[in-house]
Amino acid sequence: MPAVAEPAPSADVPHRRRPRAVKRPRETSPFRARVEYLVLRAAVGLLAILPLSAALRLGELGGMLAYLFGVGLRRVGMRNLAIAFPEKPLGERRRILRGSFLNLGRMAAEMAHFPTFTPEQLEQMVTFENERWWRERILAPRDTGGLVLSGHFGNWELLVFAHGMRGFPATMVHRAIRNPLIDRWLHTIRRRAGTRLVRKSRAASEVLRALRERQLLVLPFDQNSTRRLGVFVKFFGLEASTNVGIARLALRTGAPVIPAFIVRQGRSARHVVHVLPFVDLERTGDPAEDVRRNTARFSAVFEEMVRRYPEQWLWMHKRWKTRPEGEAKIY
């Protein structure tokens, strides 16, 4: 299953304080890392030798098996769907969750074919609602780069990969996953499209430099955040701890916030990128309130896309894990 990126830390860097030590994820033991890596490469190799259409069907099978046997993930997904769609019957929530698992299987099949995709193939597979408008916005003269508001939606890896293969590589904030072999393999795939990867431990300074260099910066927005890095804003009507990185960067640098989502067309390998209107920032004069208000605006944009295409979001993530003080745990 493709690695899940984590939100970026805050871009506000204290100038007279020693930087807080970053807790690194504990690495998998060398033996287990090698076994996991070999299993992954075998699965990817099988998907890669198949025609893409056949690989998609095999990926769906893998997604369905994960749904059937991933009891813990299924429990989390159904809990999330009960929060988001209490009005939907149980059978409809199960259908959405199955669709989410199937989406991951199709995503794995497409990622296995990334090394062989040509720019021409990707232009056929991935289209924009209005690519001319988007290119004009990317190339428009400005003093800073852009902040892409997106997340674990559709084939999020393909969104960045296809964009880079069109000649517009992006910068992504990346936190190393526990298995270093898989981490390096994933880096290799992403770099083929020119994607620049910034380690989470160095993100605060690197993302500011990327914006000064007028790069597109992709910050996954849709994952649970710790209290230190997030604020509580509504997501499907319930307070969710949400990373403030995009809001702080936008307020500090004036970089435009650009919502972009890739939407799969049925069961096919065709996708449409929806680039929504840039989000105007609110400025009240109160820095903390500005961060909270704008984070809430971004959350509303993301929620609307999930409501429109619920099967294409990652429901298995514990989105409401961090709770306000005094509230009971959800998971």
C-alpha cells in the first residue's frame, strides 16, 4: 500500500530559541525491513508486468482483500463514516468504505507503472478541467510560489507525478517512513517526475526557501495533527485537530492557496484534476485568530470535495484521534 504522507510542521521558526528536537520514527528492524521490501517489490513487479488494465483489476482484488481482512482499518473507517454521514444507511457507508479500499488497490497498480509512463501517456490519463487557465496561473509573474491544498484523495501520488511530468515539478514535505528501504524506493519513484522532497525535520526553513524560489509546495492537509502543530476546526461537524502549516505560510509569505484534487473516473485509469478557485485569506489583525479562521476555511473546502467523491478519500485514517481537552477518545 502506498505510503501516507504526513502534514508539514509550522513554518514559524523562532529566531532566538534552540530548535526543538524532532522525534524520528523508530526504524523497522533490518530483517523485517528487508522482508517487507522484498514482498512489496514482488507485488509491484507483478503489477508492472501486467497491462495497466489488468493491473487495475488485480489491484482491486488486493484492495478487497484488505477490506475483508483488515478488521482494524475497517473499524476505523466505519467509525469515521458514522461521524461524517450519520444520515446514510449502514449499507451505504460500507459501500463507500469498500470503494476507498478499492481506490488504494488501483493506486498501487498505477504506481507500479510509474517508471514506464511517458509524458504523452500521462497527458491522456490525467486531464485538467481547464488546463490553459491553470498553466496561466502557474506561469503568472509573482514574488512567491504557491501552496497546493490537497491530501490523501484519489491517486494523490499521481497528481504530483503527472504534474511534474508536464514540466511543473512540485516540492513535497516528507516524513521518513519506518522502513528505510521502502522509503528510498518511494523517493526514487517521486524524483523521476522532478519532485523535490523536503524532510519533515528540515521543513521549516526549506519550505520558505521553496516559496522564495517560486515553487509549488504540496502540503497534505487532511491528516490528524498533534495539539502542538494544529488547531481544532470543524470537519464534518466535529472538531478535528488540523495542521496549521498552510495557513501560517500563506499569512506570512502571501503565497496563494490553490485547492487541487485528482478524481478517478469510475474504475478506469483516467483522472480529472479539479483546480478550485484560490482561497482568499482572512486577516483580522489577531495572528492566532487568523490562523484558526483560515484553517477552518481550508477544511471546509476539503470537506466539500470529500462529500462530492467520498469513495476517493482515505477513510481508514484516524482523522479525529486528537481530541480537545476533556473529550473522550473516539477510536
